[in-house]
Amino acid sequence: MIILDKNTKCLVQGITGKQGAFHTEQMLEYHTNIVAGVTPGKGGQKFGPLTVYDSVEAVTEVMDVNTSIIFVPAPFAKDAAFEAISQLDTVIIITEHIPVQDSMQIMEYAQRMDTTVVGPNTPGIISPGVGKLGIMPAHIFQPGDIGIVSRSGTLTYEFAHQISRSGKGQSTCVGIGGDPVVGLEFATVLQKFEDDPDTRAMVMIGEIGGNAEEKAAQYIEKNISKPVIAYIAGTTAPPGKRMGHAGAIIEGDSGTAASKIQALEEVGVHVVEKPSDMVNIIKEF
Amino acid sequence: MKLYEHSAKKIFQKEGIPIPPGEIARSGEEAQMIAEKMKKAVAIKSQVLVGGRGKAGGIKFTDTPQKAAKITRKLLSTQIKGEAVNMVLVEHKAEIQKEFYVSIATDRSSRKPLIMASGEGGVDIEDLANNRPEKIIKYHVNPLDEFLPYQAREIARKMEVGSEFISSVGAIIWKLFQVFQKYDAHLAEINPLVITPEGVLAADAKLDLDDDSIYRHSELKNLEEFESEEFAFVKLEGDIAVIGNGAGLTLTGMDMIKLNGGEPATFLDIGGGASPEIIKKALNLVIMHPPVKVIFLNVLGGITRADDVARGVINALKDTPWDVPLVIRLTGTNEEEGQRLLSNAGVSYETSMEDAAKKAVEICKSL
């Protein structure tokens, strides 16, 4: 498994908000190693078995922690992300609708501090059987040896669901996020799966917009030896329209599904045209 | 949110980027009055949000107010690439001595703002990038550092604008970057930036603002371009309405319709955690789109609960006279309860997205 493993010790920023509270309960129920919560002004309160602190630094002063998951609303998310990046190794930003200029600053700062940022606008990460840092429904996932990396939440569920029902399972599923500017790129996650002894094959789920899939194809050609199966959503999407995700837009000639499918097929990636085809391929492994 | 040229120019003017004098007209008479006041040749420019309006005949020039009226009436009765023209911008026709190109956009790949500039303006920038990429100057701005005026002048120098224009063109590039940041733009573009006897001017203006930043720009809510939307909803050419929970799953629903030989009529993403009321609203919204013959509702519940979806569907069927066939795929969180509710109400459902898409296309073809 990758990113989320037995060494993960995570705090929750925005733990007392509606989303933060609901999903913290779910994550604890899945036995995820959540160690504390942070909400400024609510230091000392209890949340189930957890203590709430006023800041990230207040947590790092008293315990060992390396990861944060952020649920704070978009207007405050940049502040929360900078706070986490300054202290921790991995930051998962669930929040949707963060202005792109804020995201660009967050990513630049993360690069300076050598912190991994997942998201924003991501369902998060799940390593089935070990824990989940995110909002995905855990019952869809099963432990196994397929790694999934995706720009889309519900489409991850669709593929994971079909893999689980076919009797196979997932090592780790990573949502990199549906925004135009995100932290983790496909290539970084694919490399982690390549290096991960628990992962035998990878499923990459892309969609229209940007050139992340084309960049991934270049990377796969040079660096990835394990099998990669890909699906690209949005073959039928019209140009110039944002299709749900802020990042899912064909701009001019760039970001079409056709261009991504071609780039991936050229480097030997098996691109399927529907989810059930992917399951049939995986069954043969 | 894309802005009309005239709205973008108002912002430019406020931030110190020079523009030609001009006013909006919504009728031939208004255009004639404006042209009379100007006592000069005018450009009459259709205000639309689609690109390429010049080539599509949306910009005309004239030197008499009577013709301005006539041209305006004609433009107001046309469509440009399917978009109706509701107003025109009547402005001084610039006496162009030289044209340049400047834009600032979010570069998704490097995750930084990217300034693109060229000594050759008034061109299709994608054509230029494909055919003569060496003519485009590219400059990434570090999002945590200040962009300084000398850096903008350096871009102007590389554009070969000529020494006498380095300062004025540099200042406009610098101010355009301030606009890009201050207004949270995805794109700020001047094409062309022109040298005229009156100085350097932004002859055109394009601004596409980040919808997610509107909360910190309350003044922009007054713009006519502003629409508050409950759903991510896109109308398409086909006849099968596609509704789904989540952008990727909805897109895939469309692709599955196409794969089975059908044509999607809508993209409608109900988002995560939709309540029965939202489901009902979504169904009623696509029904209002006349080409829709069949509805394909594709739900794999994560945060969205299948029982909530079932309740929404049942309520919608109860309250609306309903003659559009509905194909439902319902699985995920609380699926047993959702499927039981549908069965009790006599509504059939599928559990596989691919089977459901196939069924929707078959029904549509049989109508």
C-alpha cells in the first residue's frame, strides 16, 4: 500500500464542522489511525476518543503526527493548508471549490517544504483493511493487489465496486482531485505503486481537461513496468464547458479524451472503453 | 464565468489599462446616437461569450452614424456560433500602427500563472503556437513571489515592441497581471494590444473568472454574466438525458449512452449527498429540455444515499405528469432500502450502469 499505511498518524483539521465530524466518525469506525483534531478556539474539547487542539503546532508539541486531513470550508482552506504544510509530511485536502489562485500558492509552498499534498476536491485515500483518509464509502472496497489512481470520486467507486465484486481487491485507492490545480500527479502515484510490493497492477482513471494523462503516458513509457489499465471519461463531452469538475473542460484543442487515449495507447497502456472491460482484464492476472 | 468584452474593459479601465472610448447599444437608435457623439469612424462589436466572433462576422466598421444604426440592427438579429447577440459595443475605431498579443492564464501543468506574449497580435494564438512557436514569449510567475514591473518590461523587450514602447507595453502587462490576481481570473487576455497615435490601447479584452472565488468578489455578482447555479448542468445535442452523482460518473454515463448507439441530451451532476428534493428538482429540470425522450439516472451512492434517491424519484413521479421513460441505475450506500422503495412503488431499476445505459438507448430507439 502507498501513502496511507501503518505508519500514518493523522489529525483532522475542521473536526468540529458538520463534514469533518461525520467523516471523522466514519474514519475511526474503519480503524484509521486518527490521533487528534484541530479547530481554532475549541482547544480542549473532546471528540469521541480524540482531543481537539487550537492549532496544528499544538498537536505536534504533544504527540507524534505526520499527516493531516482538511475539511475546513473553501474560504479558510488555504490558511489551514499552509498551517499543515509547515508542520507535516502529508496533507489531504478534501475541500471542494477552493479558488485556483489559492491552490497554486498551496502547491508552491508544499514544494518548498517538501510536503505531499493530495487534492483538493478529492474523495481522499483508502488502503482497504488498513484505514481510510477521506469520504469514500468503505464497504465498496476490499483488500487486494490492484492500485487505483483517479481524478474522479464516484468513478473510483464504480471501478472499485466492480473489482471487489469480481473477487479481487485494492492495495490503495488515491483520488488526486478534480480541480485544475492539484498536488499529487498521476506519475508520482504510479511510481509509488511501481515500488509497492503489495500492488500487482494499476488502474488509472482520467477525464477530459488539462494534460495530466498525456504527461502520465510519457512517464509510464520510461518508468513503469507493472501493467497499467486506463479509462478516460468524457469522450462525448463538448468543448468549452466545465463538466462538473472545475478541471474537466476541453480548452481549444487541448484536453480531449481522444488525445489522452491516444497518448496512453501509444505507450502500451490498455485503455478500456467501459468499466466491465477492465474487470475482465484484471481477472486474467 | 466568462465576461463580455465591455465588462472586461470596465475592469481594465478601473485598473489603469487604457481602452478605446466606447458605449453599449441595445438598439439601432442607441448605436446611432453613440456614433454621432463620437464624430469619428466606429467599430461595432457584438457582445457574445463565444470565441472567434471577428471571423464569424460579429465585428463591423463604419464612418457614418446612419450606417451604425443599420449594422447594429443587423447584428442584433443574428446569432454568432449559436449565441444570440443582445448588445453591441460601439467604440472608436483604433488607428492601428502595430498589434501585439498578451495573455495570462493558469498553467495547470506547472501549477503557476503563465504569461504569454507575442510581437504579432490579432492572430489566433493556437495557430501561432502550432506554426511559429518561437514567436511566443512564455513567462511563469511564481505564485508566492511578487511580479515586478521590470519583469513585465523584460517581456515587452523580448516581444520587440521597440524601445519607445517598452515602458507603456510593460506597464500594461504588469497591470494585466494585477487584474489576473486581484479578480481571480483563469484567463486575462488582450488580443490585440495596439499602438495608435493616441498611445497603446487594449483593443479587445477577455476575462474568464474563477467561479469558486466569487465569494470574495461580491461586486461581480451584479454583472449580467453572473448566474447562480444549483447543479452542474450542460445541455447537449442528443435526446437521452443523463443524470448522475459525481462528475466522472455522469460523464461516463454519457459515454455509455454513446457506446450503445444513443446520444446524450444533458449532463447533470447532482453532486454528493443529494436529498430527495434535489433529485426531484434534477428530474424536473431535464424534463424542461424539449429534445429529451428518455432519462437515464445513474447513481452509485457514496455520500449520496440510494434510499434518498429512491424517495426523490417517487416524489417526482407522484407530483408531475410524467410521460418520459425513466431508466434508473441504483446501487451503493443503502441500496437495499432504495431498491425496496422503488419496487414497492412499482418503479423498475437496474444495478449495472452498462446494462441501464443499453436499456435507455433501446427504449429511446423504440419510441
